[in-house]
Amino acid sequence: MSNPSTVTGGWRYRIAATLLAMAGVIATILVYRHYIGHLHRFHGDKLLYLGMVLVFFTGVFSFVVFGLLETQQRRLAEVNNELQRQRDILQGLWDATGVVASLPDMEGVLQRIVDVSRPLFGAQYAALAVLSEDDPLQIRQFITSGLSDEDREKIGKLPQGRGILGEVIRTKKVLRLSDLATHPASSGFPPYHPEMSSFLGLPLLYRGAIVGHLYLTNKPGGFTAQDEMLGQLFARQASVVIANARLYQGREEWATVQERERIGRELHDGVLQTLYGLNLALDFLLDSELSLSDVGKREMTRITETLSLTMTDIRMYIQSLGSSPVDFQVAVRDMLQRSGGIDDIQLEFRDTEYLSLNPEVIHDLVMSVQEAVSNARRHGRADHIVVGWDGHPDSHFRVWIEDNGQGFNTEGANRENHFGLTNMRRRTEHWHGEIRVTSKPGHGTRVEFHIPKSSDTQIA
């Protein structure tokens, strides 16, 4: 739609130009009458009538011609504006392509795409949805532009892929609407969500696979067929950008895995073998006929046990460096067998769910379980130990160790180095968790580790 001030200026220009042309004709007639009119048969009233006719038709002709020129000029301006908009979009495509080289993380790439698309298409809001790899109808990530952090916080959780957004996800086709509310799939907005009317939904396809969906809303006057065509061009380029960013991220992750495996091999073939040889040498000295004092034997036994714990710690660390998930029960059982055997006790496992924790958390939990089991065997004289775990749906995981040993007075449990509680507490608090100890002399001991569920502790 033309600017009102531009339209008013155009009419003024046409009227002024027409009056100027008419004035020119009048001036010509006056000159003709004054100098050479008396020499010809057109003079007097005839000349006056002829002049009036010429002035009238000159005015009409000039008004029409200048109107045509103005219309042509307006059309040229509109074409020029459209070309400028297309140049801006192409520049936006170029900017989006350059994102891969300038931004190291996937979220930065996605944010740049929506930030570029919103002003290019004159939209008030833009969003990009990334779908879950496990469920192609579930939105895993939702990046927005035009909404403040406070607005997003008020709206709450991510869209669930229903309504209009779900329609684009299900059909994998472009959807252009002048009013969202008129579509049959419309399901309204959650509280605090801004009002939206015009809509353009674009699937991002790369080699036939969906990598995301781009949504644009609230363009004044609505989105046009030209917007839809250019939007599809932008969507194709954006899908290439996302695919390349994923490839770059995958290469970085692969390089990280390779480096972790290299460190694991060096620990296993170097440090671990050295400690294993040292442990064998100490065992040989203890079993030899060399005369050692009782204090020396106890000290060497303590060193041997410390080496065994250190070796187990390194083994768990090597396992956590691996790229495959760590089974908690297998890790606990393997650790207990390697750290001194469990043949002389009855060990029972009670689990209600698979612990979906990252390897570093499992490593710290397993080491804490080892500490608790070692305390139960050595200090509590227990012969029956239960290791169990479960989880609250929304808040935390719980791992517990319960024994039938001698127990102890918990009033002194917070003293430094009391039965290794300091190390267990340190490992648990590192993950913002807590340790709870319940014990009574003659009634055994129960140690619980509570780890909150969060993005740091859980596997994504």
C-alpha cells in the first residue's frame, strides 16, 4: 500500500504540471494574438474560442499523461522496493550461511537464523522448532525472536506440537494464513502468549529429512505469495546451515570421543599397570618370610587397600570416558569384585528403574557405594549388604546401602574422616546432592545418597 503522503504529493505534482502546461498554451495564444494574429483570419472571438479549446484539451491531455507517468513511476518504485527486499533476503541467506564459520554451538546457529528471518519478512515474531530424533512429532528445542526473556518465562514450557505448529509438523508443507484463528487446527494460545494473526510456517528439509520448522507471525497486511516463495528459498538455505552445523558438531564430538579413548588407553596401559605391579610387589612382601613388625604389616596392608581403591577409581574413570552408557548395577558389581571380592558376604541388589545418569555421576556414586560397602565389611562386620536405588519422577534419584552390621552412634558421624563419610559427602555435594546416614549400635547402618535430577546429572 502506498504512503498517503506520497499519494498527496503525486496529485499536487499532477495538478501543478497540468496548470503549467495550460499556462504555456495561454501564453502562446497571447503572443500569437499580439504579434501575428492580425495577419491571419483567426482573430477576435474566433481566436478566443480556439484558445479556450486548446487550453482545455491541453489540460486534459497533460493531466492524463502526467497521471500515467506517475503510475509508471509508482510501479517502478514498487519494483525497486521488491528488488531491494529480495536483495535483503539474499543478504540474509548469505549471513545465515556464514553463521557456520562464526558460531561454535548449534543453539547459536538456530538463534541467528530466527533473528535474520524476522526482519527480512517483516514479521513481529519468529520461531524455529527442532524435533526430537526419537519422536519426529515432538518438539525438542524451540528458539524464538521478538519475545523477551520475561515473556518466555511467563509462557512456560515448550510447545507440544499441537494446533497450527503441529499441522506444519504433520503435513511437512508450507502453511500461509491471514488469520491463525480461522484454521480448523487452531487450538488457541496459553496464558501470557502474545496475540498472533498472520502466519507463515516453513518446514526445513535437508535431503528429504526434516531438520526443523520455521514459523513467522504478525506481518502487517499478511504474508504474500511472494513471501511464501522467498520463504521456501530461505528455508532450504537454513536447512543446509543447520545440517552443516550438526555435521561440524558431530565432528567435534567424535574428536572428543577419540581423545577420551586415547586418555583411557594411556591410563590403562600406563598408570594402571604400574599400580598393579606395585600392588603385587606389596602383596609379595606381606606373604614373604621377611620379619615385619605388626605396625609395618598394618601399614603395608593399608597401603595395599589404598592402591586397590585407587585402581578401582581409575578403572571407573576409564569406563566413564567411554562413549557407551554405563550400567549402574554392572559398574557396582564389577567395582566390588575388583576391590577385594564379595565372596564372604551376601550382596543383594534392589532396583526399581534404570539410572539414566551421565557417566561422571555414576562414577562418583559407585565410588561412594564402594566406600559404604567397605565400611560395612571392615568396621561394621556385616555379612548381608543391600544396594538399592530408585527415583522420584520429577525431583531426584536415590541410592542406598543397608547392612546388618554392628552400627555406630551417628552423633559422631560428622567428624572428619569418620568411616570415609567425608569423601562420600564431598562426591555427593559436588552434584548438589546430600548424604543421609541412619545407624544405631547393634542395629546396622543405612546410607542414602540423594542426587537431584537436572541437565548436569541426567543423560540428554
